Amino acid sequence: MTDEETQVYRDLMRLKPDGWTANAWAVNAGVSRTVWSDMRRHGNPSRRTLQKLLSAAGSSLAEFEALRITDRPGGPVPDGGASLADARGGGWRPAPLPPLPLVASALAGGWGGPDGEIELTELRLGEIVDQLPRPASLAGDGGAFALTIVGDSMWPRFRPGRRVAVSPKAPVAIGDDVVVSLAGENSGRTAALIKELVRRTASYVELRQFNPEATFRVDAREVSAIHKVMGELF
């Protein structure tokens, strides 16, 4: 920390989610990464910017501003027009994150036919079988969910029975593990391919599974959504 840093910048940096850089926090909050240099020098961020940053960290503006009452002796200290509290007292903690719903999953035969080697998973998005602790990285992703790996087509990357977090909000890149939901949902049940993304074009999605080893294409018209697998939950 330097003498040039404003108090509001120091207060916010104390709440930076573990495992995130400041830039990653800004990206996950949907604000410009330049917000930190502006805030460090001038303070006085907009209310909307603060709300986005705090929401991504699993907190709220109301809770953050309450620090000036509970943690700063003598009341709030002005700082470039902002009057946010100093977290140095250590008595404040962000609100607990909401749990991550674990949706039901089951084997659904093979893609392209019951005897196909490309393993399909059935997701029952309306059937929540458990509530799991939400990783801080998914604090701002209200649509995130977890599922249980039920087949061995992605072994050794994913072991059957392991639970993984899935984010509809996170950007998807080549090489990511993804959940590709196929068109034709039936009574809340969706057929999905849990694979590695190899290529994505306007006309098709190319995927890879490990066991048995196969790389294949799915017509874009058959795809209803592609979500990123964020990793295993332990």
C-alpha cells in the first residue's frame, strides 16, 4: 500500500475474493479494469460500480457502508467524496454465499443412438438433490450449479462420482471442459455432452472425449447451450 491510495480503495481490496487478482475481480463484476487505477488515485467510485464489485465478492453496498458505523471510531472519514468504512477493525465479514444447487444427473445412453460410443448425460435441472458450499469465484453467478459425473467418458480428467461446478456466465474458450446441452428438453430433462471443447464455428461444435478416445462434431442446430465446467468441488 502507498500513501497515494485512497481509503475506499484500501477498504475494497480487503474484500478481494481469494484466488482472484484485482483485474479478475473487475472482469467477473462486469466493470472496466481501469476502475482500480481511478479509485486508487481519486476515490469516489460510482454507486453502480461499487454494487457490482461487492456483489461479485458476495457482499452488498449496504453491508460495506455499515462498516463506518461499526468499525471506524468517531464516524466516517471523508475520502475524495466517498465515505466508506475502514475495515482495519476486523470485526466485519461479508455475508455468507448462497449454496450451489446440485442438480440430478444420470447416464442417458450414447449420442447418435443407444449403442454409440459418445457418452450422453441426462441433466434434470428442476431436480435439486443437494445444496453445496458455493466457491467464491461463483459469487456473482446466480445461474451456476453443480452436477455429479456419472460416466467414465472423461476419465482420467473426471472420475465418476465426482461433483463439478458449472457456470453459464463464464466465457468459454477452446480447451475448456464444457457441458453442451442438446436441443429438445423433455419435462425438465436435458441430454448433455460433458466433453472438452476443440473447436466452435457458426455451423458446428467439435468436442473430444477421452474414454474411448473420440473427437466428433455436433451440428450447431442441435445445441441449445454451452456452459463452462469450472472444476471439481471438494
